[in-house]
Amino acid sequence: MASKAITAGVGIPMIIVGALMAWLWAPIGGDLQNQVELVGSTIGILGVIFFIAGLFYSKEPVMH
């Protein structure tokens, strides 16, 4: 059972914001291009981690 709040509420917006920062804002950044690209890609990677964590989240422990 996936958590829609974590997946759609946190993961997807972080991926979008990170991609926009790395692809659109970094080339305009001038002297700070490397730092903006690093922060954007880090936010995107964390978004992917939250997205995957939301897919595996369950409120009840799984007992086998």
C-alpha cells in the first residue's frame, strides 16, 4: 500500500523543482552555475528517494 501524500505531495514536486533548477536556472546563474546545478540535482535526487519511499510505505508492519 503506497502513500499518496509522500509520493505525490513531496516526491514529485521535489523532482520537478530540482529539474527546473538544474536545467533552467543554472545556465542563467553566471558565477553560481555549479552551485545552483548541484543544489538542483540534490533536490531532484532526494525527490526520487522520497518518491520510492512513498511507494513502499505502509501503516501496518508486514509480517511473513
